[in-house]
Amino acid sequence: MSILNISSVAASVILFTLLLKLVTLPFDFMSRFSMRKNSIKMEQMRPELEKLQQQYANDKALYNQKMMALYKKNGYSMFGACLPTIITLVIFIIAISGFNAYSSWQNKKYFYDMSIAYNNVLYAGLEIDGEYIYVDEDGEIRVNDAKILAADASAFNDTNIVVTDKSATGFKLKTTNGYITYVYSDGKKSFTDIDLSKTAINTEYNNGLVNADNKTFAEAQADDAELTAEAFLSDVCSYRAAETFKGNGAKFLWVKNIWVTDSPTKHPVEKEWETFCKTYGYDIQYSTMTADDYGKLIAGLTDEQSAPNGYFILVALTALSSLLMQFVMGKSQKAQMELQTVDGQGAQTQKIMTWMMPIMMAVFAFIYTAAFSLYIIISSVISLLTTLLINFIADRKFKPKETGDADVIRGRVYIPPKKEEEPAKKKKKDKTAEDGFLSGLADKKKHPRGRLK
């Protein structure tokens, strides 16, 4: 099995996530850009809001009224980010529903493919003529029951098909070089008279009929003389079904089936038929398969029935990526959380959400599939990076540039007050000059006509 095949489903999930994030990117940008812009405006209003918090500490209604007036004055919009956020939330809910429905469908599809591989071993015991025995668009060998019932005996004269016990509701069919007899009776199909001694039939569908040990019936019977043709053929059918499951591309790193939860309590394959139907919404009432048939179908998957599907690694990564996202969002909206209520209760709410959201995402990851966990992780990482980039752009556009010795205290620009200049020293009066004028001692300021008498 190639690396490409092992990771094909996971690669599809990652590609789907990237495309979906590309679609929602404009909404994410508008929402986060508006939120960051509001946060910057809130920081600029912090001194006034803190003053209002102190002034109206015991009157929440009046604080809210004053706060709204301040918002309006400074062009702060509380609803700018709402619509894009709602659109993103709706897409997230649709994604949850879609992953849940698709995971159920995919697991049923895997077992449908397994049943085709299983049945084709039986049908390959008939030679394909393309008209009465043919291969459909899904690669499944089929017998055209209606056409055989409608045909008369002469229709098979020039073919390798032998039809016996024909009636209005049934018949038996075998082919010249085939190793099995096909029985159709009242809408029910079965296979009898297995003869594996025939070696003429060797198509792409039976590949010479070798079991999991790559042994033919003769070789396997040499090891076990009591081995019957029916038991050997059943082993081959189960082996082909198991190989089909193992080659479905659902494995991802340590996870054995990406459409099952990454948990040691879950297994890649459900062991019980009733549990399988209940888990994946398969209606037993309308199914022709029985618990015994299901047991034969998964007989070659003994390890997958008991092995842990994972180890909670994706569940933990889902919680961690969500926690990082909440931390960045909390830092971006710190001002809103601290100042939108008079008692700062918003900050406490933000702290609770910082831990509640990762826990909720971990619960989702545990309830749903590893594919959904992978989607959440990739989506959170992309959102984290885009949020950091959007914050950087918004900061460059709206944050006031810091000058001089400005420092940032609690998110706002703080400029230390200028030092008061020392009062200028009063110049001492030149008493000599002052007194000399009257006493005649002044050097330069003399009366034009001589001393004052």
C-alpha cells in the first residue's frame, strides 16, 4: 500500500478544509478586522471609560447609557462584526452535520465495497458472457435474473451457460468451466455445488483463488486434509473483503479508520452486526444481510475488530488548537471585555470562554470522527494565523504612532508628563547702579546736565 493511498482520505479532508476557509476568508477578515478596530478604539477610550466605571460603579444602567453615548461619539460600532460571525457559525454547524452524515455514508460504502469483493469471488465461479452474466458500473459481477427467466431454453444453445430446474420464479445456473452453481428462487440468491478441482477459469476476479497465505485449495488441503471446498472458498471471500477494506485509504498516521473517533475505546471495524447498523444508521429491516453474513464479511479483519482506532491525540490537538485561538482572541479583545461592563464582568466571562471552548471542541472531537477533528485542527490553525495577520494590519492602520519616550501601560499609550522647569532665578538688582543714579555714582546713566542737585 502506497503512502499516497494511506493518506488519500486525510489529504481530501485537508483540501476540503483549505477550500472552505478560502470561501469564508472574506467573512473572517471583515469580522476580525472590525473586532480589532473596535478594540483599538476601546483602548483609546479607556481613560474616559475607567472614569465612568468609577463614577457609576453602583449604577449599571446609567453606565451603559453613558458608555453608548461615548461609543457614538468615537464611532465605535458594536455590530460591525456580527453578520460575518453569524455566517461563519452557520457554515461551522453545516460542516458538523456534513461530516457526521458523510462519515456514516463512507463507512457503509466501505462495507458495500467489501461485499462486492466478497461476492465477486463467488460470482467469478461463473464465466462472464457479457449478456446474462456481466460486470456492472461498480465492478460487481451480476447475473441478469430477469432476462434468464424470460429466455427460453434455446437461447443458451450457443453459450457456455447451462440452465436447469427453470420455473416461473427460479432456476439453477452454471457455466462449462465454472466451479460453482448459482441458484435463484423467489428473489433469493445462493451458491451451491462448489467444485474447486476445475482450473480452466482464472479471471481477474478470482486470481486463481488463493487464500491469505497465498495458497491454492490443493496446497491448503495438503496442510489440512479436512478442509472443504466451501470452507476454503469462504476464507478466500473474507480475505478479499479484508484486503478491500485495508486498501480504502482511510488510514491516517496512527488512526486506522479516519471515519471513526481517534479513541482507544473505538475500533476501526464494528464487531457486531447490530452495533454496526445502529452506529451508521443502517436499517436492518430492509437488509438481506444477516449477522452470520456480516461475521463472514469481517472474518479477515480480526485485528481491526479489537485494535484501538487511536489514542485521543487528535482530540487533544483539537482542544489545544482551540485554546490557542481563544487566547489570541482574548488578547485582541481585552479592552472590550474589561470595559463593556461597569464591574468588568466581561473579562471574567472571557476567561471562562477561554477554557469552555476547548473543552467543547474536545467533546465534539470525541463524539464525531477523526476526520472532523482533523478539520477543526486545520481550520483553527488557519484562523489563528489569519487573526494574527489581520491584527497586524489593523494595528498599522488604526493605532496611534508612539512618539518619544512614550510607554504602553495596560494597552494604552502613556506619555510621561514633562518635567516642570525650575523657576528662573530673579536677577539681583544692581544696588550700585540703582543707588548711584541718585547719588551720582552711576557710571553711564548721568543727567545730561550733570549731577542732580
